[in-house]
Amino acid sequence: MVDELHLTPNLTSTDLKIIRRKFAKTNHPDRVPPAVREEATRRMTIANSLIDEALRGARPRQR
């Protein structure tokens, strides 16, 4: 999933927030058909964990 999210060490916190929103648009359980909701929940949980971990080590956003 790291590859799917395109997570790299040089991302800023702003980059990571954009990645989270973009992923949620197509994978959030509220946005998918009921038949795949359980899988979407699992994917969002993993994605959020990976992004949260990356945010803890992210570079400050550049102004």
C-alpha cells in the first residue's frame, strides 16, 4: 500500500494530507458499494496508519 499511496521520505505534512484526501475519495467506506465496504474499511485503516506514521516524521511544510 505504501507504493499505492506514493509515500516517500521527502513528503511534507501538506503533501501527506493531500494524499489522504485523494485516497479517501475513492476508498472511503461511505463512498463505495455495500459489497466492498468491509474491504474499503480495512484499506482506509491501513492507509490512515501509514499516513499518520509518515506525518510524525514529515518535514515541516514549506511556505
